[in-house]
Amino acid sequence: MFALLATFGEPTGQGWTQIGYLALAFALSSLIGLERELRQRSAGLRTHALVGVASALIMLVSKYGFTDVLSDRVVLDPSRVAAQIVSGIGFIGGGLIFVRRDAVRGLTTAATIWLTAGVGMAAGAGLPILACLVTGAHFLVVYGFTPLVRRLERLSSTVRQSVLRITYRNQPGVLRQVMSRCTSRAYTVAELTTEQVPDHEQALGLVSVTMRISGPGSVPELVAELSEIDGVLGIRVEEQDETD
């Protein structure tokens, strides 16, 4: 017990200052994770809180964890351990990004995980002001930039024209849902052709639809939404830009 108390203090990196840094990292990363949790993303409150606290702890270990072996013959670089956080967090971020039928999902969540690690590193390095500022920047981006991007898309003078080639099972209601999803996103269907595709595994076969659509929305988001329709098997996109 006395030995434990003897090691508690600033020189060993186990003082109240370091505990405060860990608490700050926990609080800020939990705030970021709470926003992701409310949006029902794949990485939520628990993941972000753990990433932030772990990054802060590794920073503290990198700064203070080897003080007992330092001497005239032993010189350590405290940045070497901390640098591994940046490369190691890529494994988590890479696991959050996936491609589903030509639509990339999870990029924002992966970037948020990377940012949370940076916030934890800043807190652990003794830079609380920077950690708080970056956390505030995160909320500015996710809440302020989203309506701004939508507004810019509406004010854009460029109308995106795309050709969607959709393959789906020949069952009632699929094409109607596809058309409804397109029109709900303010897309105009300028051309539509259908073709029956024989399939020995399906009694009713498959249908291939070619649609030429135009509108100001995000084509990858539309493709992701259409891919979730029951019966849709694949979507290919050919984009063209046409200025008003």
C-alpha cells in the first residue's frame, strides 16, 4: 500500500493531473459517441468512449511509462508508442467501411473514430484546449454542414443525369417501389425500359430495368436506398453531368 502511494505523483505520471486528462478524454469521446449512437451508426457510444480513453492512456504511457529505465545509456523517444495509435486505429476504421452494391457506407463514422482517437491523444498529451476545440468542430461539421450541403445541392445549377440498370426478381410491387423512391428524392424519370431475364433458379425469372433519371440529389444515397428494397439484386450506375 505504501509502495503504491509512493508512486502516486507527477514525476511518475500517476498524479491527479493525468487522471484529469483521462477523465477529459472519457467525457469528450463519450459526447462524440453519443451523437453517433443517436444517429444509430455502427460505432456508437461505447466504441468511441473506449477509443478516446485508450488513446489518452497510450499517450500517457508513452510519456511516463519508461521513466524508471532512463539513464545516461538509455534514451527513449516518447513519440514512438503514441505514433502507433494513428496506424492502429486504421484497423477499426477499415472495419466500419463497407461497399454494398456500388454504394460506400460508413466513411463518416470511420472518420469520427479517427477524430476521437485524436481527441484522446490531445487530452493525454496535456492539450485540453485543443481536445475541446476539435470536439466542438466535430459537432459543427455533423450538425452545421449537413443542411449546408443540402442547400448547396438545391442551389447548384448542375443537374445530374444518371442511367440506372437495376436487376430485380420478377415479383409484384418492386418496380413501383423503385419509382416511388426516385420521385421522393426529387428525381425525374426521363426514360424507362424493361427486359425479361431468364433465371432457372427463379420460377418467375428476373427483370432488368434501365432508367434514365435526372435530379439534384446524391446518386450513391439513392442507390443505397434502392438496394434495400426487397427483391432488388443489383444496380449499376452510369453518370452524366448536364449544365442548365
